[in-house]
Amino acid sequence: MKKHPAKFSPPIVETAAHHLQGISLLGQGGVTSVLDPFAGTGLVHSLRMYGGDFKIVGVEIEPEWAEMHPRTVIGDALALPFGDSIFDAVLTSPTYGNRLADHHDAKDGSTRRSYKHDLGRDLHPNNSGMLHWGEEYRIFHRMAWDEVRRVVRPGGRFILNMKNHIRSGEEQPVTEWHVDTLIRSGWKLRHIEPIPAKGMRYGQNHQARVSFEFVLVFDSP
């Protein structure tokens, strides 16, 4: 079984479930349709464990990870295979632009975690897992969020899990950039909830970890 370096954690999914319940996001038949365009190994489907009547679809670009859950389809977050305005909500945790984007091949026997290392091969060209925080990362996610806005119905909800990281001794404002970008494109920020982040206990920046990741809740225009 293939590993994945950045799976959804149960506290994130539980927090998201809370923000998807009781908010009039009921589609046909009282079911709330939820999309994860960066589904990875499919842990978004565990949303059902926390109550609510959800119809969940995951999209993952790497076949090995998509095949780890039967309700995840192979697809590209930059060209989602769905019509306009058909989902009540999106819940996703995209890449953070941190060292998990490293492309090197470990040859010294040390512990390495990255999207490439865990998958065991080069990533798909449209996999953001190869992008460090920078302009290419920002261009990619602007396009991804345009697709999210296209497939979420008016009045729908977008729940984003995001985390900053340390680079060259300084905290990188990745979360702040996503918030600002989504607000500028018309999303209304409803709630920000910090979640304690464990992080890895090794690596170049292991002594200066960011203590929290965030659940960001937006409502569509």
C-alpha cells in the first residue's frame, strides 16, 4: 500500500463536519453534496462518521492514491470533471508548499517524507505536491480555487485546511495568502479555527515548527 505524507487528521475532519451541519446546505433529498478536489488517500470520506447526510466525492490525480478509496475518482483539480454549481460544499486540504514538495532522492538511508518519496515515483505534472511556496504555487492555487468556485453552487460553502511553515528561520504566510486570495475572489470568510499541529520531529526545521494548522470556513457569493 502506498503511503501519503499529509493525510487529513481526524480533528480536521470532525471540525469540518461541524461547519457542514445545520447551515441550510441541503441539496436534493436532504443530502449535502461535498467535493474534495485534492482527495489523496480518501480520508475525506470519513466525514460520515461525524453525523450528517453527506454525498461525498473525492478527486485525486495520482492513480495509486485514488485507488485507495472506492468513492475517489482519478481527476485533475485544475479541470474538474463536473458541471457548474453542482456541489453544496468543498472540503479539502491542498499542499502547503513546504518541504514535502522536495524532489530529491534519498540515498543516505535517512528518514525522508515528501509526496514523491511516499508515492515512489515522479508526480503528475499537475500535482501541486511538487510546488514549494512561491509564485508557481500561488498561480496553481488561483486556478484551483477558480474551479472550486465554478462547481460550488451559490450560497455554498468552502472549507479549507491550511498551515504555515518555517523556511530559512522565518514563518511563511501561506495561510494568510489563501485567505486574502479567496476573499478577493468573492468568498466570504465565516470562521477561522486553529487546530494543534503535531508535525514531524526531524528535518531541517524540526526545532522551529508551526504549532497550529487552520480550518478556514468560507461562504460562496
